[in-house]
Amino acid sequence: MKLQAYGQNAHEANSQAQEYINKLEDLISTTKNDSEIYKLNQSKEFPIEVSKECSVLLKYALNMSEISDGAFNPALYPITKMWGFTQDNYKIPSAGEIKEKITNCHTAEWASIKIEDNKITLLPGMQLDLGGIGKGYAGDQIIEIYKAYGIKSALIDLGGNIQLLGKKNNGSEWTIGIKNPFGQGTIGQIKASDQAIISSGGYERYFISEDGKKYIHIIDGQNGYPVDNEIEAVTVVGKSGAYCDALSTALFVMGLDKAIDLWKKQKDFDFIIVTKDKTVNITSSLSKRFTLNGDLAFQVKTIK
Ligand code: AMP
Ligand code: MG
């Protein structure tokens, strides 16, 4: 995590931001046993009352499930846990185990989560995991903290999530590198200001089984297995961190064709989707701000 803010109150704003991140982590961590999400996930009786903040974030997450037709599924904790992604103790569950768990948190079930006056009701066997949206949401709140402190230029780097407030201190746009999902370094860079640039990749967290198959931390809620499609990495660019964060995960799950359809429908984000055949699929307006590193064997395809 790296917070870079410029202005008179930068120091104070950064400690406030740091404090906020710790507070949010204490609310939504799946592993801290006094977090609100932990309590929800352990409970057998509902509804459970949570803080306003937790309920707002969960509502936002469910809205992203709706927009993405369930590809973004914040209720997959039983599955991520079973595969060992939550504690880095990876294993391949049996088909039976997966089938048993996925019925309670299947893509079609997110709509059954109820939120009324900060009171949450989950289906039996359902457990929440806001890992696909939490960092982006945190970034949005930090931007608000910065604004309240009068800061006009800042870069927030929450590991794969970049959020920009204004331009660089010297008035020029920021240059943000896009990670090469196949190896070291970047595939290229984009020029941006006042934007969220959020990436999801199989390279972030994965394990390789004895027979050499790679299993990544992004789960397909239709079947309970790590996503295994043509996509290697997704970057979503737009105004809101929470929106782009959830979308980066969702586009990965839905695959390139549906991602293009959603882009055409929503019209309020851009993407770079790197596919396994080393094509950099990039939406048209973003392509004007993107420069590919010349020495790599990637081809660029502009999506119109
Ligand atoms: P990201 O790196 O933003 O794509 O988020 C990945 C994290 O989101 C994972 O580590 C899980 O905690 C969670 N996750 C995995 N699959 C999904 C999914 N289909 N929808 C929502 N969150 C997911
Ligand atoms: Mg995400």
C-alpha cells in the first residue's frame, strides 16, 4: 500500500487515510474474528445488524452483482475458503464438496441477500467475501478524505488498484504502467488523471497443481471453480474505485465477449483485457491514452 498526497495537509490526510483503511479492514475482514463480516459469516440466525458503512458497501456489492448478471458474486467465501485462497493453504476440493457448497452461494443466489436498515439476512450456508470490491471502495473513501483536507493531487496504490486525484503535482498527467501478466515489468502505460485504474489478474494469487494446472483466486460462481477462460488479466478504468474494482473481477469471470457487451451497455468505463493469446484488447477511447511497450510480442486490438 502506498499513499502519495501533495499539499499542505498531506501528512495529516495520510494518517487519516491510514486510520480509515484499518477501520474498514476491521469491519470487513473475513479472517479477523471480531469483524462484522466474520460475525455474519459465522451466524446461524438472521438478521444481524451491522454498521452503516458495512451495509452501504454490501448494498453496492449487490448492485454490482446485478449489473454484471451475477458474475460479481460477494457471497463466495465458502468456495474461496475451500480452495485455500483465504489462508494460502491451497488444495483442490472434490467435485462433491464443490457441488455441496456452491448450491448455497451460486451466482443465482446473490439476490436473496436481504439488507433492511443495516440489518443483513443471508441464506443458510452463505458467507460473504468483499475481497473483490473492498480495496476500490477504500480508495474512493480515501479520495474523499483527501478532498476534505484540500488536497488536489494524490496517487493511491493499494496493490493492483491505482486511484488518482487530480493531476501530478507539476500539472502533467500521471503515467500508470499496466503489469505484464506473463512476466516481469509492464506491457505498456496509460496517461490519466482523476481516475481509478484497477487490475485483476491470475498472476495475483494462484497455485499450480501437481499436474501443472494453474488455479487462480477468481471464482466462477456458476460452478465453484477458479475461472479458466481466455483471459489472463483485466484492467478497468473509470471514475469510481468500487465500481472498477468489482468490474475488474466481474469482467474476468464473464469472459471477453460478455465484457464487451457490458461495456457497450454501461458506457461508463474502459478496459484493457489481456488474453492468453497475448492480445491486448482495449476500448477505443482508452486506446488513445495507451502506449504499448515496443519490445513485447503483444498485439493490440481496439474494441469499438
Ligand atoms: P480482485 O483481485 O479484485 O479481482 O478480487 C479477487 C478477490 O475477490 C478474491 O480474492 C476473492 O476474495 C473475491 N472473489 C473471487 N471470485 C469472485 C467473484 N466471482 N465475485 C466477487 N468476488 C470474488
Ligand atoms: Mg476487483
